[in-house]
Amino acid sequence: MTLAAGRLSAAGPGQHLGSVFAVTRHLALTSLHCLRDSRGASMISRVRCAWQHETSDATVQAWDESIDWGCPALTDRADNSVRLLA
């Protein structure tokens, strides 16, 4: 069974952004600062979540700057091998 923690990367160029956590089969959670570009000027909205044995593409659907969280919605649902946090 794969832990819910994974590696967050920008879709396309694959730039490593930080950590991501599977909360449900369709939603993940990360820190909003991980979703900022290298200059911190704009948010990266399309990301890839790499779990231990699989990857899920995702689009950031919700965030809150005041408490530094972002919620990517998984386009490719995390399969049953990923142990969720919830």
C-alpha cells in the first residue's frame, strides 16, 4: 500500500514544487507556496502528483492565501493502492 504523501511537480516542465497529500481519491492537499512559480508572482494551476507507484494529473480548484493551502483536484483518480489521509 502506498502512503498518501507524494511529490508535487508542475505539469509540462516537471519542475519539482514540493509535497502533496491525497485526502480523497479525487482531491489532494498541498501548501499554497508550493504552487507559486519560481518568482512567486503567479500560481501554477496544472500539476502532477507522483505517488510511490503511480501519478495523477491535477488542476488546482481551491486555495486560501491567508493560511497557505491549495487543493488540487485529481484528473486521474488515485487508485486503491494509495492509502488516503481521510
